[in-house]
Amino acid sequence: MVIADTRSVGTWYLLDGHLRLEALKELGFAEVECLVATDDDTYTYNKRVNRLAPIQEHRVIARAIERGVSSADIADALGLQVEPVIRRFRLLEGISPEVAEMPKDTPCSMKVFDVLRQMNAVRQIEAADLMIGQHNFTLMFARAIRAATPDSQLVAAKKMTGAAASTPPGQQIARMERELAALQTQVKSVEETYGIDNLHLTVARGYVAKLLANTRITRWLSYHRQVYLGEFQKIAEIDAIGPQPEAPEA
């Protein structure tokens, strides 16, 4: 991705693809087709890169293995060891099919699935729904849900010996308390900034609605930035920001 230098004809700035450019130099290429940016949007194009979520990685690797590609070849292509590739391939073992669909596009760590695997299918769905509702896919939050799960909704753990033996109950409680304390700190931090954030969003919504009231601006957006126009209209149509008071009981 390149953009022209407005002060020097024939000079181009590289916006994205630095590693590919170095690879092309090593391969001896003198010319290559490029994408030309016409607008200076003052952001790096790496922000527009869609990262693969762990479930998407699992499905890509599973499809490749189903088509006969060995795990060693996949590991070599991805620059990984064979063990991480196998771990990604087995990511959804013991995971409810419903849960596998719920966080498929979220930045959910692979370690979170290790925690979910310790719960039965019903509790897995409840935990995934809670994480999506809170938009919190951290390992700490998953462990907190696991700690609050009754024994009846847990999968019986395999017996372990030696160094792999289960952690003593006292250490488990202490670790759970640390995780819950850290989670409470995060919640408190959000509560402290909620008021000012809500004010900023309210002002921004009003400003967007005022802009859309200008027919010239709306017409320009409809011709040149239809995606932006749709998003702005959604913002302007929001009735209120923040939780709504519950209706009084009859």
C-alpha cells in the first residue's frame, strides 16, 4: 500500500507491506503491483488488519489437516512448533457446539477454553453468554466464573499424581481471592469513568445528529462515504445512552 508524495512527483511513501517489500528485494523483483491510497486518512493500515480469532485459527488448521496436510507442514508454514499447531487443532475438544459458535469472532484466549472445558455443557453456555454480555474474554474473568460454578456443573477432573497433583484447597481459595480482587478493581475503574464517558457519548450523539440535519453533508456522505453515513445514522437514532430505569410495577 503506497501513497504519492504531493511535493515530489514520482516519489511514493510505503504505508503497508514493509516485510513483503524486503522479501521482494531478496527475491530480486524490480517491480510489483501496489494498492494506491488516494486519501491521507492519517492512520496506519495495520489498524485495518483483521486478526484471526482462536476459533478461526482452529477451523483453518482443522480444514488443512482434513485435506491431508500434515501438522509438521502447517507448523513450518506458520513458523510454529508442532505442539502449538496440535493444540489449536484440539481447541474445541470438550467444548459444547453452541459455545464454539458464540465467541468465534472474539479475541478469546485459548486458555479460556481450558477453563470452559472444566464445566458441563449448560454451564459453558452460561459462561460464554456472560463473557459476551460483559465483553470480557480474559482468562481472569473465566477463572472467576469457574470459581463461582457449583460442583454439580463441573466436569470430574482426572486424577493426577506427582507434580501434576491438584492444588491444595487453601491455595485455590487464595488464588481465587486474588483473581476476584483484580476483577473488582477493573469494575471499580469502569464505574469511576462511567459518568464522564456517558457525557462524552451524549454530546457526540447530539453533534452527529446535528451534522446529519444538514442536507449538504448527508448528500456528500451518501455519495462518497455510504458506510460512514449508515453508522452515523445508527448513532443519531439512539434514544438514550446508558441503562434505562425499570418500569414501575402495576
